[in-house]
Amino acid sequence: MTELDYEAVLESIDFEPAVQASENEKPFGWSDDNTKGTWQDTFTARKRVFPDGQCVVTVTKDKFFVGPAQTRQKAKRGESENREASEEFAGRRARQKVSERCKTIGADRIVTLTYRENMTDRELALKHFKAFCRRVGKVNAFHYVAVIEEQDRGSLHFHVAVHGRQNYLLLRSIWQRVLGRGENGEQMGQVNVSNPNRFGFGKNGAHRLAAYISKYCGKEMALRDLNQKRYFCSRGIVVPEVQSWRLPNCTCMLDAARAAFRFIEGHTMDGLITWCNNPLGVVYLATAPGLPVEPDCPF
């Protein structure tokens, strides 16, 4: 990314009505005097680098408490007074975890498992899916992130995020073997595989599929019953640890955007994903796969 590209990205971000504070001036109401027993304003940077070199950086406006941690009695599961807000938070958290796991395995394709008939039994569908994954795993390593989608008519089917080219005939034969045949000998299921080109990202934009998958797979997440899992993934997916830093000299969104770009220095800028929400105080950057570039040694 050239300096002109950098300036173009900054110009595309709406920083109003963010307060443009000078070095010696802070926004109205900003608290960072380290007074014990109070909540302090801060911007926090978080960085996570995935195995294939993808880097995700967020800079968010947060608050942290100075002093002993405050304790409160936690409501029993399902008895929260603000159930709707709790479900919304759980849905956002699940979508984030789906995105993280998709990036960890380098997901660039979606496998869709469907039924010929109107399947509405969730427990039976899950048994079919587990049997499918177990049989595929016997042939080769099968890492996936999956959710169940329920259509308007109540029919269930699976969306499975995977990495790399898939043996379509093998997947279809295993899925159909799990479901068996109907009364007239007809196949009771079908398998479709969609690659990055199907979603308009192209070969070099496969890293964008993780964000798409998390939204695509998460549109039904908030409708799950209390004790129903929101997503499913294979064993052995180890999400990289996140690094975090508080930014004491960052007091406005312009500072946050500049800090975010500093944290991704060295990573590829081709196909960079940028997102900024001024009211929420969030700057988000996500790079394409590629290992960080080490500076040339001058001697």
C-alpha cells in the first residue's frame, strides 16, 4: 500500500463527530487520571496473527476499572432479566468465534449438505452430520466450521466452511450413504461445494470469505434455543492467542486509525479489509494471507 492508498483509506473513514484533541487537550468527559475505584477511559489495541499470515487488528474505545474487581451475583442460565440483550451478545460472540476458526483453518469454500425431504428433526440431523464427519475423517484430515440453517418452511441443512479443493464425489457419496435411500430407491441428500469465485471474491480474495461465512452462518444464531449449540467445529483447531495493548496517548478515532495501521506494518496490504464505526469507537483491519515482511538488514 502506497502513501496515496493510505491517505485514501483515511479519507474514506468518517471521524465526525469525534473530538479532534491536541496533544495537551483531551475529549470532554475523558477520564484517565488513575483514580482508584473509578472507570477509566482508554483505547485498546488487539492483534491476532493466524497460521497463514492473516493479521486482524482492532482498536476499540474501552473502559477499565482501577482497584479491586467488582463482584456481582450471576443470574442462573436462562434467568437473566435482560434475556434479549444476552442473546444478542451471545450471537455476536458466536459469530466472532466462527470467523476466528474459519481464519485459523484458512477456510475458502462452503460445503452445503441438504436433504431431499423436509427434515425438521434437529437431533436426527445432528446424528447424520456427526456420522458424515466421522466417515470423512477416516479418509483424510477434515477440519471444518459448521452451522445448521433453518429455512422458512422449517427444513434444516448444514453449511460447512472448509479449506482447499474438495473431492465432491467422495463427500456426496458419504452423505448419501449416511442418509440411505428412499422407498423408491432415490437418493435422500445432496452436496454442493462453493468456492471463492462463487461469492465474487476471486482467488486472491479468499481471506474475505471468513467475514462472509461468519455473517452467512450467523443469520440464524440468535434464534437458537437456550441449550442448543450455535456452531460446530472439528477438534484440533487452535486459535492463536490475541495480543493486547492499552494506548494511553490515543484519545480520538483518528489516533485509533493511525495506531491500527502501525500494528499491521509488515503484513501484506493487498486486499486489506477496513471497517470503522465512530459511534462504537471501533477500527478494524484484516489482511490477506502472507507472512510478515522483515526489513532488509543494512549490513
